[in-house]
Amino acid sequence: MSITSRMRLRMEWGLATSACVLATILVMLCVQPTTEPAAYAGDSVQPPLGGISVMTLSTGQGPDARPSECAYVLDTRGARLFVYAVETVGATRTMQLRTVESIPALFRAARPR
């Protein structure tokens, strides 16, 4: 067997192996089970169209059964961050807008000088 035929065989074997790996990856991606959309504290939700992301976090205050939470809404279309506090008074929960910040301004303020 000549050197060129060995190199050609090695290259064909490498391409065949790469094609098998790629096919396996594509099959595994297609087999992923679909889940119902749900949001839990600490999770973020991105709609398929993009533009707005929502994340809720516990503030670490309040009783363990009903801790206080904040909701962060990131609007990438307007480059703004909205922060809401979820307040619990008795059995009533309300959302109060705490602040609206410009994202470029936040990054400029956080950049070391």
C-alpha cells in the first residue's frame, strides 16, 4: 500500500468518523423531550422572539414559607433593566416597580476608571 493511498484512507476514515459523531449529536438534539414552560424563583425565561427576559430571585428576607422576592425584567430592545419588588401583605401579593436603569449606563458606572 503506497503512502498516498494510506493518507487517503486515513482521511476518509476521519471524515466518516466525523460524520457519525455529527449524526449522533443531531439525533440526540432531536430526541430531547419537550417540557411545559414554567418559571421558578432563580430561573430565567426568554421568549422565543427575544427582546425581554425575566428572572425572579428571593431577597433572603421574610419567612421561609413565603420569602420576599424581586423580579428583574431585562428589555434588550430598549436596553433597560426594570426591578420589581414582590410584596406580600396578608394573603395579597403585589408588585411594586423599584427602579428602571439604562443598561449602558450601568456598565459605564461599573467600569473601572
